[in-house]
Amino acid sequence: MPKNEKTLRKPTVAIVGAGSLATFLAMALRDAGFSIAEIVTRDLPRSLRRARLLAAKVGAQAVTAHSAALDATLLWFCVPDREIHDAASVLADHIVARVLVHQKAIPRFALHSSGALLSRELDPLRRAGVAVASVHPLMTFVAGARPSLQGVPFALEGDGAALRVARRIVRELGAESFSLPASRKAAYHAWATLTSPLLLAFLVTLEEAARAAGLTREDARRKSLPIIKQTLANYSRLGSARSFSGPLIRGDAETVAKHLSALKKHPGAREVYVVLARAALRGLPVKNRDGLSPLLRAL
Ligand SMILES: NC(=O)c1ccc[n+]([C@@H]2O[C@H](COP(=O)([O-])OP(=O)(O)OC[C@H]3O[C@@H](n4cnc5c(N)ncnc54)[C@H](OP(=O)(O)O)[C@@H]3O)[C@@H](O)[C@H]2O)c1
């Protein structure tokens, strides 16, 4: 009987890096029944300390590229985008030497999780015979928070064999995978950056505007949360247009003029207000466009 996915053994995993994504992923994979063999880190005291802490949590060994056994089936690079290629290069040299000198088996798959970069960042490993893919979770991972992966989309791109194993891992983590053409990755990551990092940039701007109204940042955060949460709940249930309220949908140009005047001493917040109001003109049911447009022309 041919083996189906359920009867295949879970690949053992080595994680490169011990930062935000590595920490989350190592624990999520361990909880989903994967064995984490090694946490590969830079040979620096602080890096090794972090890697040892993580390794202890998931029953792995903390190693450097040179001390790594690299006997896991799958390598998962969780290093900053700018480091992926070099880190892959160092490990590829190590793997090639192991094969030549010791005739040992090499990892079969290597993944990285950059949203913008392609699987070809892992070309040094590909050339050594490893199937590679990029696997980007559309989720935010920060210290102190452990998000659920239920229904979280993972964007996949790369070699067929690596994609097959990545799809299976994503499913076992409770998440969902989708394929992304290489030519769309940069645009995909621009969207991804708007979903959380730039949403945070908006929220910090909102705190600045609240300061103009005499509130502290902390007070602004607390007082804003009920309406922000309701807006997201409405957006989830009703979509963007039906969740839109405020002076722009009513076409209150005089009110908007007052806002712009009140924010004159807070140019950063004013700039964001104008840019977003223009976005509302483009994509939302704004009334009195003729009255509003001239106000929003100059920053
Ligand atoms: N965080 C997120 O929300 C998120 C979401 C989706 C995708 N990602 C992707 O995940 C990857 C990692 O992001 P992150 O947010 O987890 O970054 P991070 O918190 O800054 O962690 C990066 C880790 O990589 C290590 N590192 C750096 N250079 C290395 C090298 N040459 N060899 C081995 N380890 C090295 C760092 O260790 P030291 O500096 O201590 O040596 C650190 O442990 C990126 O590709 C990012 O695009 C992140």
C-alpha cells in the first residue's frame, strides 16, 4: 500500500536563529509532535544564551554552524532577511564537507520565512541537493504573545518536494497554506506589512493626535480600544464600506477643516490624517467629495 501523508513520519527539524519567529515556531512545532533537534545560532555569547534558553524549552541542542550535527531532515531559517543567504551558505559548506568526509546523510529540506525574499536565497543549499522553499506566515510574532495559528495563511513558494513537506507541516500546525508566484512576493509582502507593522504605525499616530486633545499616550490607548475593537468586528462581519462612519461618510467638510487646523502643531498626525482621508475618497463611500477634495489636496 502506498504511504499516504498520515503514515509518513514527521520530519525532524533544526531551527536557525532564536528570535521571535524561531521561539514561536520551535514551541508550536514541538506541541504539534515534531522533534526539534538543534537550534543553530551565531557564535556570540548573547546569541548562544538565547539559543540555549530556547533549546532547553523544546528539548533541542543549542549549536553553532560549526558544531551543528545537521542531522535533522529539515532546516528552518528564522534569521533576519539580510542574513538568510549567508547563513545558508555557511551551512551548505558544512553539509558538503560532511558528505565528502564522513559520507553522512544531509537535510532533505530547507525553508525560510521571509515574506519578501524568494526561496532562491537558499540556493547554496539547493546546490548541495537540498529542496528549498519560502514559507511565510501572515501573522505577527513578538515576545510576550503566543498567537493561535488556527486559519492563519502561510504563503509558499519554491521547489515541489519542499512545498509538499511545508504544506503538510502548515496543516499540522492548524494553519492554511497557499501558493504565491515568485513574481508576486514583493507585492504580497507590501500588503503583509500594512496588516500589522503599519497598522501599528497608524495606532502610534493616533496616540499623537490624542495628545493634541490633552490625553496621555496610555490614556489614548485605553480609551481608543473599545471603538477600535468594534471597528475590526464590524469589518470582519460587514466589510469595509458598511463599517464606515464619521465626518467623511456624512460629507462634513467644515468638521474636517477644523480637524486639520487643530492638528497643525502635530504635523506627523496631520500628514497621516490627510493621506488616510484621501484613501477614504478612493475606496470608501464618502459624500460631498467636491467640498472635501480641495481640503485634502495640500499636506
Ligand atoms: N516576527 C514576525 O512577526 C515574523 C512574521 C513572519 C515572518 N517573519 C520572518 O522571520 C524571520 C526572522 O524574523 P524575527 O522577527 O524572528 O527576527 P528576530 O527576532 O530579530 O530574530 C532573528 C534571529 O536570527 C539570529 N541570527 C541573525 N543572524 C544569524 C546568522 N547568521 N545565523 C544564525 N542566527 C542568526 C538572531 O540571533 P543573534 O542576533 O542573537 O545572533 C536572532 O535570534 C525573518 O525572515 C522575518 O521576515 C517574522
